Amino acid sequence: MGRPNNSEIPTTPFWIRVFWDLCWAWALIGVAVGSGRVLAHDSHLFLAVANCLSLYIYAPAVIVFPIAVWKSRHYLAIASGLLVVAQLVWVAPDFFPARRTEVVAGSPSLRVFSANLYMDNKSPEGTVDEINACDPDVILLQEFSPIWQRTLSRSGIMDTYPHTVMHSREDSFGAAVLSKQPFLEKTVWIIGEVPIISVGIQWQGSPIRIYNWHPLPPRTFEYFKIWNNQYHELLQRLSRETGPVLLIGDFNATQHNLWMKRLLSSGYQSAHIQTGRGYAVTYPNGTSRAPPIRLDHALSSKHFLCAQIREGIGHGSDHKPLIVDFVLLPVSNDPLTRDSTKETLLNPSKDSP
């Protein structure tokens, strides 16, 4: 028998081999990250960062899976199929529609403006104009520096918001709260050398507490440890709250991180999810090539209903600000009345526009 002619043996084109190699590399990374989320959610710095990118890690599965099935790449089909399930379970809920579409007409709302200012912002006047345009009741600011404090003083904004708590710093972790309403109480607590401000105000006859939340980003092993400690202390403080609470700011975590899951499971609700905007992003706001994610959040206790939430422009900042309108739900001693009232708010009649 003669030896086969190598020129007659079909070969797979180079670009197809590269395609399958890339699919396998992605699938192995995705399965590793997904397994880590199931077995040890955010237990390591790398897992915490990877979970921030859940949308981008699992999304290719919807393309790779059918191609792998079509081409009988059975093992790749199994791996990518698992990632399709992960996409449906963990990411798809961000795109679910709102649970409620209207708020009772005439219900007064509390408007909160929250912004990570970016300490090296070169366009501070744009943020001041944005605040004035949306006319909030309470302003929460992160990365509040002495330069920003001078900018606000010169702008005259404090004439409208005379009640303030300011903790300016030269680094990225200064904070400030400005309010039209007088404070019932105000607290600056330090953990990991980072100030966190909470204030109490009177709204619609009820005292409410507002937290301006901005922990360290989990970008180094040291920061990751402090980040965990900050969230641990926050949950301890929130567990002692019995009245209306708002928790808003730059969380340095996405909806896919463990601490966000724990906050939601402890009874707090996300304004983005409540209004069907779980897909919204706030970072990096066009300042880098990093994939867009949502690091800024607005959470509330069950005493509130979010009427609307939107992201602002964020002139010169790597974060978009949040503008949120909250309605304080009516209080009733009769649990049946209270539940039916909330049901009316969450599920409007079919005649509603």
C-alpha cells in the first residue's frame, strides 16, 4: 500500500482552530468563576472582581452553546450549557420588568441625589448645575475633597441646603451630606480609616435614616479585607434599624457580589430592580475602556417604594450620579390594611395608564 498523500488530508483552517480554542478558554474561565460563585462566593479577591463582570463572563454562552451543539462539540456544549443556565439564573433577572408601574397620585416623594464626584474632576460646575436642575431634597456626595467643598461654597448651593455634614479629604474617601430638612441626628463613623456618614431627617411625619455608603474598592488584598469588614459592620448596624432607612452611594460592588445579595436578603430592596432597571450601569462613565457595570446603588427598607430612579450625566466623573424618588408607604396598625395598601401600590389596576 502506498503512503497517503498529505496534501489530500483535509485540514481545519487556522481561524476555525483559533475560534474553538478561544471558546474553550472562555468556557473554562466561566465554569471556574461560576463554580467559585456557587462554592465560595466572593471568598477571594479574584472571585469578587470576576463576579462584578458576570454579565460579560456568561453572555457569550448564548452564542457558543448552539454552535457547539450544531458542530457536535459535546464537551464544549455541556460547559457552555452550564453557563447558559448561569446567565438565566444570575444575570437575566436584571432585565425583568418592573413589579409596579405607578405610585398613588399626589404621593409626596423624597428626591435623593447621590454622586461620586471624582476627586480630580475638572468640570465641577457641571455637577453643581446638575444638582440644581434636579432639585433634590437630600444630596449625598462621595470622593468629597477640599476643592469640592470650596466649589460648593462658591456656588451658593448651601443657601438651598443649609443643613450639612462634611468630611472632606485629600484622597478618594471624603464624604458629605446636604439637606433642605434639618437633621434629627448625624453620625460620622470610621472603619478602615474611611468615613461613613448617616443622618436622620423628618419626612412626612416619620423619622428616616439615610446612609451615604462608600466603602473601599476591593482592588488589593488589603483593601479586600477592609471592604469585607466594612460591609460586615454595615449589616450589623442595619440589623438594629427598625424604622425607615435609605442606603445609597457608591457601593464598590455590583448586584452580583455577595454583600449585595446579603443586603437584599436581609430585607432591603434595590430601586433599580424595583423599577425594572436592573440592567443600568454607572461606571466607568466613558472615562476608560473597562466594561460598564453598576457600582452605584439605592437601597431602601420596606417602608419605601421607589417611584423612579435614573442615572445622571456625571460631568467629569467616572461615575454617573443617581437621582431617586422615594415614596414613604403609609403606616397602619392593621396588617391586613397595610398589606392591601402596598398591594395597591405594587399592582395598579388595569385601567391605570
